Amino acid sequence: MHSLLDFLLRHGYVVLLVWVFAEQVGLPVPTVPLLLATGALAGAGRLSFFASLFFCVLAALAADTIWFQLGRLRGIRILQLLCKISLEPDSCVRRTEGVFSKQGARSLLFAKFLPGLGTVAPPLAGIFHMRRRRFLLFDSLGALLWAGGYLSLGYVFSGEIERIAERASALGGNLLILLIASFAAYIAYKYIARRRFLRELRIARITVDELKKKIDAGEELVIVDLRHSMDFEADPETIPGAFRMDAKELEEKSDPLPRDREVILYCT
Amino acid sequence: MALLLRKKGVKRIRPLQGGLHAWRERGYPLVTAVLS
């Protein structure tokens, strides 16, 4: 933490701008410690609270606007790109779609507090053609609440954070190395587990030609359209014989599908 | 989703390569469904 404070003091607001932008674009960089540290520095009078807040909101808004525009231009396909970036893509996209369908624009106010969701909410707003002015209003307020909340926490507990930083400094650089190594190990674990599961699924994949032949041959298949209800409303066409079941229904049902048949899954 | 199904005991899971987009691109038939 001490090194983080020194680093922040040396490079100031540029670090904030780049770091927050990177996180909001979808890179797995932890922003909360940085915001707390910045708040602590503002509390100690070494950085301006309002300038820090301004740069955080600016960075978040810039990244979110890019995703919003991509959502408008590329539609639902942009979520597939996000799936490649996120560490928990399936659950994060699913949860955000659920939150978004219930809360609409208001979900932008708190999405940033839920890890991963902050990145998925802006493209969803674009996909569902939220008005630009409405998006900018709610997203700015959301960024203000998020950055302002953590900066204020750091500001209020400035003394405590300084003490923690001093103790961490006393432990030497080993603590920083340990923290970085733990974070890298966590990312590596998630990445390897996901790759392994995807490899298994890739082996079992069925092509559209193969599926068509099976349908024409009258094979007993279970075809499941996994699109969320919002995606389904936007494009109600589906493969003949398929039935729609979203993640929520699947989670709630104890015996959702017959186990003796091939289950074909698809989404967009 | 596939992981969730596997946890619930469904073993023969086969994701459709390319999804609905690929099906549509091949010109295969589609039906319009109504959300219940």
C-alpha cells in the first residue's frame, strides 16, 4: 500500500485516469485499493479530492461510452467479445441481463459496485437502444456514486490507511510480491479452469449441418434456446423444436432436462 | 449454463457451434416463437 501511495504521489491523476479506464474497459485490474489510497491521500491533503473524483468519473464515462456505442452498433455480438475478456463471463453476463431487465437505466447506478457487472451494463444499454442522454445521465451518476463512495471511504479513514501502509512498508517489499503473486495465481487458476471446461465442450460441439440432419432424421433431441428473455424479445425467431429456458429457470428446476437424450444448447 | 446442466446430472451436452447466427447464415428454417 505504501508503494501504491508513493506511486500515486509521483504520477498523480494520470495513473487514476489510465487505471480506472483499464478496469472499466474490462481488464482484471483491482481499482478499489487505488480509490481508497487516493482518498487517503486526499484526506492527508496531498491530492485534491474533487480533481481525483473528476478524473475517475471521466475515465469511467469514456470507457462506458465506448461499450455503449459498441452495443448500439454491434448488438448482442458485443457480449460475446466480453465473454472472452471476463473471468466469470457466463454468470456476469447472465446476472447483468437479469438486473438490467428488472431495473432498466437504474441498474447503471449500482452496477459498478458489483464486480464484472459494471463492464457489461453499458453495452447492454446500447444493445437495448437506451437514449444516449439518459445513458450519460445515469452512467455519470453511477460513476459518481462508485468513485465518490470509495474515495470518501479512503478520505474518512485516511489515518488508518496511512498506518496500514506504514506497517506494510515495515514488512518490506515481500508483502507486495506476495499480494501480486496471489493475484496472478488467482487469475491463472480461473483461466486454466475455464480453458479446461471449454476444451471439453469444444470436443462435444455439434455443427449446424449435423443438427439439421438429426432433426430431419427425426432423432429425439432436446434443443434449448438459452437466450435471455430480453434477447428473445429482440429476436423472436428460433430453431424449430427448440424451447427457451434461461439461466434462472435452469437454476430453479431440480430436474430441468431429460438425461437420456442429447441436449443441444445454443444462444445468439 | 453447460456447467450448471452438468452439475444437475445432464451428461450429453452439445453446444451448437456458431449458435443461432450460424443456423441463420446457412439458411435453415426458423420459427417465430412467442414468449410465454
